[in-house]
Amino acid sequence: MSIYPIYLDYNATTPCDQQVVDAMLPYFSQHFGNASSKGHAHGWYAEDAVSQAREQVASLIGADPKEIIFTSGATESINLAIRGLAQKHASRGKHIITVSTEHKAVLDVCEYLQTEGYEITYVSVDQYGMMLLEHLEDIIRKDTILIAAMYANNETGVIHPVSEIGRLAQKYSIPFFCDATQAVGKIPVNATSDGIDMMAFSAHKMYGPKGVGALFIRKKNPLLEITPLFFGGGHERKLRSGTLNVPGIVGMGKAAELCQLLMESEANRLSELRDMLWKEIGAIEGVELNGENDNSLSHVVNICFGMEGGDKLIKMLSKYISVSSGSACSSAAVEPSHVLKAMGLSDAKAHSSIRFSLGRFTTSQDIRSAVEEIKNAVSRLN
């Protein structure tokens, strides 16, 4: 029997895998050295641990360890990449292209840059949330200095044509930044072969600790020079000053290693559980799928229940199931999901939509119990 509440909000955050916790623990008290302390063994031990984690993270995304910059998380990585590049290359142009369904961390940075005189153009998406490549090429200009497009959407799970975006960016010699926070560790991501120039992701989305993330920056590309957000010590190739979070970085490295080992088997298992969930819930009258399952992350399904006052459904379910109506980073807002609105949903349908995201510790019994509770709640509301 499942223990309530059942956690089906893995896109918001994931629990730390116990192996990750075990790997981190010695670095809080036993191996507590500062990785920048070059003159003694405590520092060397910490530095070696960071180097190993950098190799583990790089291996997960097909990168060179020297291309990994550790940060406090994807939001910082996004700010460092977009703001840093925009400020460094303002003399070349002030036009940036992004997608209407990006995470708020990207959209808010772009909104801020508009106040600094930058022009932002937003690529449209179709009814399934897939970005329109033909629209992207049409809006590229001579003064375009960056294309920012996510790998997989955090609300619907739809996977964008990243390698095609990469080729288009290379064709016009425009840097391509990708927010891959929901994709890394879940599906094969190769920053090099995908043509990605900068890529952000977080440990806590892949069973690692909160408060640590990374920014991939492709080597030997003069167009990828960026201005640091803050200064003080010149850590991380002088791009991210501050004492390194050694326990967190070790945890991210271990999490990356585990994801690489378990990725294929977990994707297959979670795809079956997601399909089980959708088969049962999709049979309810008036229920619709937001996006599509054929070209999306295997653990995510976004469902529109098509009823008035859909927020009441989440409140009724909250005692039994932890789910979300959208991004955890903007869940305090009462506005309907900007992602679903961009896909053409009305305010009412967006408000009555729920994101279910499964993960490593989700069981078939969890899904059966969740389905039962959902059906009961819908019945009581209708």
C-alpha cells in the first residue's frame, strides 16, 4: 500500500539518492578543506574531490571537464550565461531570441535585459508546445547575439529539436544557450554533438542536493566570452567567484554518475508508469492531454481536466498526492501557466491542468493509488 501523500512532482525537485548523501557526508566534517587552499593536504583532498565530480558531470553531458563551471543552481547558471554574454557582446548587437514557453528564469532575465536596451524576440510554439523552427530562422538578424531555447519543457515534458537549433545557430554563427535542467540525467544529452554552446542544469533535479548546479561553456569560441555576475577570488575560470561548495559538488558528481548508469532502465520503467497513469485518467470524460507523449520526457504528463475551478481539484488531491499546476518556481502566482497559454489553452483550461512527474522512487502501487484518488476527487467535483 502506498504511503500518503504520494510524490508525483519530481520536476519540481527530487529526493537525494541515499548513495549521493553517503558520498557527501565525509566532506562536511572529515574532509572539510577549502578546494582553493593550495598549500596543504586538506585543500588538496577537497580539490581532488571537485575534480572527480567535474569529470562525472562532464561525462554525463558529453563534455570536457574544463567546460564545466559549478554554480549554486540552474537559475544562477542561466543568469551567468545570458546576462554575461549579453553584457560582453553588447557592441556586436542587442538582439536575443528565446521561446515563449521558456522557464521563468530565462524569461525574467530577458525581461530585465529589455530594461537595459536589449530587444527580445520570442519564438512561437504549436498546439503541442513544440517550437516552430521555421519561425526561428525567420527572426534571426545580423545583430542577433544569442539564441536561448530549453531542451525539455518543465511543465509538459515536450522535447525540443535541440540538434536542429544547434545547427541553425552554427549556420549563422550565433551562440546557442540551452536550459537543460529537466533533461540532464533523464535522457541522453550530448552538449557537443547537439551543437550547444552554453547549457545550464541543477543537481536537485537529478537526485542530487539543492544549492548546486553547473554551466557548460564550450571551449575555444571567442563568441562565448562572458562577463561574471560578481567578483572576489577568480574561482571557476574567473567566472564564478566564491568558495566552492565541496559537499554539494561531490553530491552532484555522484548523482551524475548514478543517472548515467540508470538512465535507460529508468526511462523505460517510468514510461510504462506514465502510460498507465494516462490510460486510466485519460478515460475520464472531458480530460485532455496537454502536449504529446511521443516526443516528451518519459516521466511527465500534463493533463487538462476541463472543469471549472480546477484549482479545487489540486486542493482536494493535496492530502493524498503531491502534484503541481506548473513550475514550482512560479507556483505562487495566480495567473494561468504561460506555457499552456502559449499552446493555445484558455485561462479556464490552463487553470484546470495538472502536471504529474514521476521519478526514481515512484512505484506501480503509487500510480494505482493516485488514479483511485484522482477518480474519486473528479467524481466529487462533477
